[in-house]
Amino acid sequence: MSDGLPARLEQVAPPDGLAWRAPGRANLIGEHTDYNEGFVLPIALDMATYVAGRRVGGVLELRSLDLAGDVAVDVATGEGPAEGWGAYATGVVRALLDDGVAVEGFSGVVASDVPRGAGLSSSAALEVAIAGAVAGESLDPVRMAKICQRAENVYVGMQCGIMDQLASSAGREGAALLIDCRDNTIEPVEMPEGTVVLLVDSGVAHQHVDGAYNDRRRQCEEAASALGAPSLRDVDLERLERGKTDMSEVAYRRARHVVSENDRVLTAVEALRTADTATLSELFSESHRSYSQDFEASTPEVDELVGIAGKVGGVVASRLTGGGFGGCTVNLVEAEIADQAAAEVVSRYEKATGRAARWWVSAAAAGARPVDY
């Protein structure tokens, strides 16, 4: 991971300016538990979104090296675009203002090497990088994450939990983050020595703003309400079974995933600490089955990809990561043969499905921070 800017951004960034980087994330385990006040276990990736520019008066002006269209947002009123990638910039400014943060004008350029549509939180990385550029010096990682979550919830319309933004803002080099999404406390969990994360993109576009993600959240809320619980965090499997007739079958299955997933996260933490690869493999497999069958957030292609990875040497564990409905698998792999394992997984997947697949290897990386250039 470079501590500077990507070369293509450095070529166009203004001299003597300022820059922020915010990483994407991969969730090792704990899907759709964050907005249910549960536990998640993400890492920040060494792929990041960068914003570089200089202070100006009254406006946030951004252009992207990756996405079409320039963006201008009034930093006093939050008036700006409501569609496209500009909606994220508008949302961040408005959420900062909502939280009483003074937003400084900024004119700059955005570039990212976080793959879009792969379930690696490119949108959260964009939000956090923008927040850093216009107000980062005044924000701690948790406050920054809360503001960026509000930007996405209220102004983009995606009812995500806080995991993506918090993993990006608070990532720890060499460690996963056990996040308690009830109080946003963070406990670093060292990654096992000799293990890295392999991300394989299924080639199925990851799209959930159109309603499927938000539907899952409503179904989880239905289940919690039927059980008289503040959230599914407060429910165990025994209580869920007793109350299953008080909710729809769909809500019951969504809740069963969330409740069992919380247990898997806590077990995975202990397995990481003891480098218990057999338990990690079992937990990832159970998590994926639950995500695919009870939460219905996988696809046939992703299921095939996970099945293939489990048969390739050097792959310790594999499952779908992120919000679901396509995107990437997260795989724990032996570092010494990670590239070889990735090539084998991708080759078998392409033969089985006819789909091209991209892959990346990442260690657990640091969170958002200023960049010198």
C-alpha cells in the first residue's frame, strides 16, 4: 500500500494542496447484523478512494477521474445534486451540517481503486474521503462514520448500518475490527500470521439501492417487533423459535440468519485469535448457507464461486461478503500461495459459469487519514 496518491491523481492534483484517503472494506463475517444492533467483523482494505484539492470559499467542487459529471455543493446550505455520484457528496455536506459541523469549501479531484459494484463499500469510501477533505480534522472516526451513515440513509436512500463507514474510518493495520453496532465500540482482532484476504468478484453486479436491501431491513424490524424486542440483538434462537408463529415465514427466516450470524461472529473472533482454521472454515460455510438460504441475498453464481473456492488448496474459508445480491466473495487464504489459489479459483469459476472474474489480495489496512503528496 502506498502512503501517497495514485500516480494518475497526483498528476492532476493541485500543488501544495491537501488530500484524504478512505479505504474500502471487506466483512469477514456478520452480514446484515449491523442495523440490527449486532456484531460485525470487517477489515479495511488496502484499496482506497482519494480526494485531493485545496480550500476554496463557499462550495465543494469535485470532479472524478472514474465517474462522469462534475459536482458542486453549497457548503452553507447543502444544496447540490440529488442523483448519481454527486448525491453522495451532497449527502455528506448535509449530514455534516445536520451534526453542527462547520464545512469548509474545497475544490478537488476524486480517484478510487475500490472496485465499484463488488460489495466492497466503494460508496462508504467515497463518503468518508469527502468528509475527511472538508471536515476531517474535527472528526473522530466514530463521529465521521455516523455522519457518513446518515448521508447514505437520509440523503441517498440506502438504509445501511454503520459497518461500512466505520470500517473505512477506523480500520486498523493487521487487524479485523470487532464492532458492537449497539454502541459502536471497536475491538481490534489480529489477523492470523501467514493469512491474507482474497476477494473474488463474481461478475454479478452488486445493486441493492433499488429495494432488496431495504426490504430485508424491514423484514428484520417486523421480526423484532413481533417478538417485542428492541432489536434482533436482544433475541436468541430459543426465543425466536417460540415466537415464529407471530411473524411471517419470511421475517422468521431473515431473523434466524441475523440471530445465528451474531453467534458466528463472536465464535469467529476466538478462532482468529487462536488461528483455528478448521473452525473458521466451518463458520464461513455456515454463514454463507444462512445468507443464501434464510436471507436469500446470494445468487447462483456466487454460490458456485464459494463452492469452488472450498475445493482449492490454500483457501481456508470462503463466503459472500457485503450487502449481497452479487458482488464479491471473501476468502481467507494462505499468504504464500494466495496468487496461485486465486488463479485456480477464477479459472474453475469461469469454466463453470462462463463469467469472467476479477480478484484482489489484501491485508488488513489502516483507516481513513490525510495523505501527504
